[in-house]
Amino acid sequence: MTGQYASPTLTRRRLAVLAAVTFGAAMSWQAADAQSARPAKHAIHVAQAQAPQSAQSGATFEEEIIPQRYADNADVNAFIDDMVARYDFDPAALHALFARVSYSATAVKLVMPAPKPFIKNWQVYQARFLDPVRINAGVKFWRENRATLQRAYEQFGVPPEVVVGILGVETIYGRYMGNFRVLDALTTLAFDYPNTPNRADREMTFRKNLEDYLVWTRDAQIDPTTVLGSYTGAIGIPQFLPSSIVKYAVDYEGNKHVDLRESAADAIGSVANYLKENGWENGRPVVWHIARDAGSIGIAQAAADGQPEPHWPLAQLLRAGMLLDEPGLDMTAEASTPVTVIDLPTPAQPTEYMLGLQNFYALTRYNRSFFYALAVYELGQRIKARVDAETVGTKPGALAPAAAPAQASAAAPAFLPSEPAVAPAAPSAGQPPPQQQ
């Protein structure tokens, strides 16, 4: 770490791609409702470190920190006492650990709501995530991990294109996973969340994630000061928050530990397990397309209430006069299927509408955003089309040896600032979108 003091704040310069700092649009916000078993008492162990990611095009950012802010802090001391009582931590080890934690002023700035109303723009958002870099990287990732993707599909019922879509939007398959020290970010947001209307709820969520982070790193024998991630503490290729690691992450390599930072297999299995546990329905559609006549669009506009849960029976919308552009769909058999109306506004353009089914809702449990969920779906479909074009044999997505896709050039990362949000009751995931609801 290098830097200099400015007031009481230390500026820490780290090489990083801007997207690795502020990919709120692509980062998942996993729920903090997972509970861990009470482990045996012992101190925090050091087992592995994580090297900072390389910068792109020489881009830099400066992270402002205040060292030792949490040493002998009353709130932190109470938290330590609770961790000792419930999880048998060594109190001296935790006090020594938090004495090394720095306040991240940058993380606080990045979770603040935008000062001006943000104009939603689906076409811009879509173009940023359905770009050649992600598509080419996705084809390569599918080719290299096709057996694991197929195994996850057979076990969890989540198709390869969905898993690949999520990992592409989140981190471009591990290319940009964040350069914030997770312990600093979680501690800062757990005890010094900015003064927003939902501050109490956010601090509670981050404290649960900090709790799960300490238990996870201890049990996995990882030095908690070495793990890097997003400015909200999301970790690894799929950007799981610690509470989701505890609840949903799986060892898909079979080596008796979970490593979402380095193991593509563990990332694939964990994402598939996450979606299954959050309601993914094997073999069912994600969206249905609405006809573009004025009557259907008017009905969609009236029914678009922003709720991600499917709650309109299809029959009710059809009786109102909505038409679907879904040749071959058995409307009678699907009459009772609940749907939600997805609205996709773009300034100076007609708003686009679709119907989202249960599987669309499952995607919003990963990130509470219509834009995010549809970008994941469409990116996966684009990659699948490329994969299927190279397919031989009978299994969809099974690739024959083929020339690697053209090397993706460095893309201008999407700068999509957002305030992470928590779903009303007990969210399973869900960082709502940067540009979206």
C-alpha cells in the first residue's frame, strides 16, 4: 500500500479497472439470512492471500481510508463480544484484527444514492452487457467448462446459458472481481453506513455479512485481511456476499473447500445452487414476448407496477386484450400461470415490455433489477447461439474442438453507480440495478 495523508484520511492508490470498483450493475447482493453452525473456539488462521487484479489500460482509482478507526470502537467492541459469545472466537484475536481495519471513505461514497434522479436507459444498459467482449469470453468459458456446466444442469436444473450469463455480467468470468479489501468494506458499511433513510436496515445487513465473513474465513483458514472484492464486500467470480457463500456456495471441484475466487467449477455449482434454492423451475421459460400492437402495449403499460414477483394470471391479461408473440404457446394450458410485466424504458424511445415468469423472478433474486435479469438472460442466449453454431452431436451446447473465438479487446467498463438495496422482507440476493428500479 502506498499513499499519503490528507487531513485525517489516508489515500490508498490501487491499480484497478473502474468496473472493478463500481460494477454495481453487475454485482450480486446476496442475502444476509444465512446462519452458521457454532464452531470450536480458536483464533483466526492465515492460509492464503489474493493478489490484486491487474489494471486495464493503466486506469487507476484512489481509495480513501482512515486506518485504525475501529480500534477500541464501542460498537465494534460490542460486536466482538457477540461473536465471542455465539461463535467462540478468541476475543484478543478479534480485537487485534479490528485494530488493523481501515474505514473506506470510498465505499461510503459509492453506496450513496445518486444526487440527481437517474434516467433509466435500457438500450444503453443492454449494449454495455451484450458486447463482443462478454460474448466471446462467454463462448470460451463455456467451451472450457462444458462438462461442469452440463453436470450443474443435470443436478440443479439451471441451463448452462443462464449460469454463463450471470458470470459474464458479474465479472466477465472472473476478469474483474474488485480490489477493495472485503474486511474494510464490510466493517465500514456495518458501522458507518451513510445517513440514508434505510441506514438501520443496511447496517444490520452488513453486520450479518461481516459476521458470516469472519466465520467463513476462520473455518476456511483464510486470512480475512487478504480477500479482495467489490465495495460492498461481494466476492469472487459470481460476486457472492459472505452470507450467500455460507448459505449457497458449494464445493463443485470435490477438493473439500469452496473457492469462488479461483475455481470456475465452484462458481458454476454455486450459482446454479443459488438459483435452484431461489425458485428456478427446470424447463420453464424466463420471459414471454408481448405483441407490439397498440392495445397490447397499452395493457402492458397499465399493468407494469415494478413488482418482480409474478402476480398477474396470464388469463387476466389476455381477457383484457393483450396478445403475445409466442407462436406455439398453449394459452389455455398456461392461463393460470402468474407473470409480471417487465418495463424497459429508453429516453426518446417507446418503452419495451415483456412478461416475466418465475424464472425471471429467480434472476431478480440474484440482483433486484429488471435490467440486470434481462441482460443476464439475453447475454446467455447470445452465447448459446454461438455455442450451438459450433455444436456437433446431439447435446445442446456440447462443443467440438474449435478455433478459439477472437480475443476480446479491452472493453470500456460500464460505470453504473448504484446504491445497493435490500429486498423488502428477507432478500435472498439482490442488489438492485444501477440504472433500474
